[in-house]
Amino acid sequence: MEKTVLPSINNIQHDWYVVDAQDQRLGRLASEIAMVLRGKNKAIYTPNMDTGDFVIVVNAEKITVTGKKRSQKLYRRHSGRPGGMKEETFEKLQARLPERIIEQAVKGMLPKNSLGRQLFTKLKVYAGPEHPHAAQKPKELKVNTIPGADN
């Protein structure tokens, strides 16, 4: 009988990748990032282990959405107090905190448990083109884009 081989925690190598979000679609970019964070692009992927890599996203302020989402997509947060619901459109949140848009999109694609929270800490998002992780020597990650999808 064949036994399923589980990767040892000591043998898992966590690489660093940098993604340029300029002129990328939000959902497509977020799903690619979530896949790399989870480790689904590796042969040693195991659903209950952290086999993924670190991802650095730069130029978060230049992410795009299609259709009327710029003015109609809402981001909600709650202070926990009565009447503490705050709503903000994509456009306003992008002007105020562009990193939060990508963070929320990726977080929603990760598992809703302690593993998902651990994976989320491996995502680093920056509004501009600079990041402080040059010492990790991140590789560039190419995100699949659909040719001719200029909506």
C-alpha cells in the first residue's frame, strides 16, 4: 500500500515573490496571490500545512476594476459599537488606503481558520513601487493576464 508523503516542516522552503499590481484586475491578481500564499503552485502542497511563499505587492494604488465597480463596490467595517457601521466606495478607499483593497480581496480567498490567519501574515502590500524587503531577494512573479481584456 502506498503511503501519502507529508513534507517535513524543516524541509519546506518559503521563497519570496514580488508582484507589480499596476494595471492588473483586482480579482485575478488576488486569486493568483492567494494560490502562491497557500502553496498550491508547489508539488508538496498539503491542505493542512503552510507550504506557501511570501508575496510582496507593489503599486497597490494602481489596481483596476471593471465596469461600475469603481463607484458601486462597497467596503464595510464595523467598530463594534451600536451604529458603528462605516461604508466606503472602492474609489474613496483607494484614495485613502490602497493597500487594504488587495489585503481584503486576498484574505477572502484564504481559509477561515488559524491556518488562513497565519498565511495572511505572509502578504506584504505597499501603495508605491518601493518595498523594504530587498534583503530577501524576491523573485518577480508573473500574473496571468487575459490578452485583449481592456474593459
